[in-house]
Amino acid sequence: MTRLQKILAMLETEPNDTFLRYTLAMEYRKTGETEQSIELLKELAYNATPRYVPAFFMAAQQLVELDQLDEARRFLRDGIEEARTQNDHHAAAEMSELLAEIGK
């Protein structure tokens, strides 16, 4: 059984597990299924309760790699705001650095 298959099997019993869904998105990224990864990260960033801060950063990184800078900037700005709301200053700083790198 591959890592992807294991994650999918675990999600069958825990479909709302945020960390498992994030792990699935990262596995999709690793296997080159970028579109699926970004879609899952979008869901975690905007629809999870609470919003999953690492999803904003990981989606933005992949969007930068795809040269979709406007959308990456949107994720970073939203992610910085959410990270600050959740008092995650480290994540806010990391996203601010990436935003500065790609230009505001």
C-alpha cells in the first residue's frame, strides 16, 4: 500500500480530520498532482473551522511555482490576516517574507 493509499484509507474513517486532509494535499504535491493539492489546500484555508493557517502558505508556494503570482498574493494576504487572528506570529512572518519576495 502506498503512502497515498494509506492516507486515503485513514480519511475514510476520519473524513473531517484537518491534519489528514492537509497531509493528503502534501502527498498530492509530492506526486506532482499540483491541481488536486491546491484545491484541497483552498478548502482547508477557507472552509475549515478554524481556518488551517499552514494551508494558505503551502497553496501560495505552489502557486508561485506555477507563476500564478496574483493568486499566490491573495492567499498570502488572507493567510497573514488569519495567522494574526489565531496569534500565529511565526506563520504570519513566514508568509510576509514570501509576499515580500514575490512583490506586493
